[in-house]
Amino acid sequence: MSAESDDGSPRRRVVVTGANAGLGYFVTEQLAATGVTVVMACRDRGRAETAASLVRERVPGADLEIVVADLADLDSVRRAALEIRSGGAVDTLVANAGVVGSRKRATTADGFELQFGTNHLGHFALIAHLLPDLAAADAGRIIHLGSISHRWVRLDLDDPMMVSRYRNYAAYARSKLAVMTFGFELDRRLREAGSSVRSIVAHPGFALENLTEQRPGIVRRRWLPAPVVGPMRTVSQGKDQGARPLTLAATGADVAGGEYWGPDGWFQLTGAPAVVRAKKHARNRRVAARLWNLSARLTRLQPAIG
């Protein structure tokens, strides 16, 4: 069971997928500093333990749990959800984990295109498993990791696995658009059902490893000449800063369901966390309904609303 906070009340318990690296690591570190219990849902236990040790060094008293969860394997997602649920209440899920594919099309353990299957379907399944627990929380939240890349693509639900024509960038961008479309639709359905659970989408802007605060064993910067790094800072930021919209969406008292959080700077590339605008097609209800039904059929799971 989760530990108690300083005032004797139970700590809020927040699940972060992909918590051992990149944005997920910094979300974990930032959340731990607020006093919540963070469940680090990671594909590799060894890497998760390394990340957890570093968080504890930087945040004395950090309350962390580790659960093995491979979003590219629905059986692993099911087992992870059972372990998470058996460990105590679930107040918030930060659905952060994701993959970027390669030039050659690859598939998940269940035969789905790797990026659509991991970034969207894996989280769709995890949310379906955890939604009853989130609904039982005082004010459950689900944070979905969006991307500015959603602006330049549309979903092709006739060929969601890109069998006929695969392009890596398009596959990634479509997977993130699917995440966002589902996140917004989930909140609409939760509101209609009178649920207290909030579904929020957040994105990191243009977040690069080379501009990220040093974390031994976690951040791997490549050497770049100073004249290159300077201009990079005008249009991009570190992953530590990019994590802040996700952390705020997970903890902010004034965050509302259905909102889209990201950097407040030019083109949403850098800046402080703020409510920003998503492209209209990410909130298309007709497309969202098709995506929902497709996702439920492929995962054989149906999120229980209300």
C-alpha cells in the first residue's frame, strides 16, 4: 500500500509509463518532489531501478514503486495493470511511454504496427484496465502525451497499420494524433457520464536531449559545437523543461478535463506550461468514434465509462 504524506493522509499514487528515460524520467522526478507516490511502469526493470536510484538521490524521501510494463505487448499490459491495482489506489495515470520507429515497418507482439500499437493501443488497453480504479479516486486524472506532429497528418482508419504504404514519420505522427483524438474523446464521454475522472492531453514542445539537464546514466548528450547549441535554444528546450506541461497537467489544481497543455512560446516549441490549442481535426468526434471502436476491437477491451 502507498505511504502516508506528512499530514497523515494517504499519498496520491501516480502511474507514469516509460518513467526510466526522457520525458518520463523528468516527470517522475518532478512528481516525486511534490510528495506523491510514483509507480514507474517501465519495460526494463534494471533501467527502472537505475532511474529510481537517481530520483532518490535528487529527491530525498521519494516514494517510488516499479512495475514492468511493455506497451508493445497486451499481455504485459494486462499483467502490469493487475500489479498496479493490487498495490493500492490509482489516482493519476501519465501515459507517457512511446516509441519512434525506423525506416522499416515493425510490429508489436500482437502484430500491430509498432508505433500505433505501442503509443496508442498499448495505452488504450492500460487505461481500460485502470479506469475503474481512477474512477474510484477522489479526482482521477489521465494525462496523454501529445505532439506538435499531429498538425501535419490525418488518421487513416482504413489502413491504421500502414500496410499498404509505410512511412516512419507519418506512422509516428499518426500514432500521436490517435493518442490525442482518444484523449479528447475520452474526456467528452467521461463528462457525459458524469464521471469525476479528467482526461487531459499535454505535449513537451520541441524537447531535445542536448539541451537537457545532466542526469548520469539517463541523459546522453552528443557533443555539438557551441555555435550550433546557441541557435537550438531559440526553437527547442530540454526534456526537463518539456516534462513540465505533463507534470502540471497531472498535479495542477486548476487543470480541466479536455484541455491541451504545452509550452506557451512561439509555435508551442518552447516556454512555460500553458493551455494551448490543438488542431481542430484532433477533436473530430466522427473520427474519434471510429478510432474508439477500432481500438476496442483490436485490444478486445472497452473502457468502462460511468
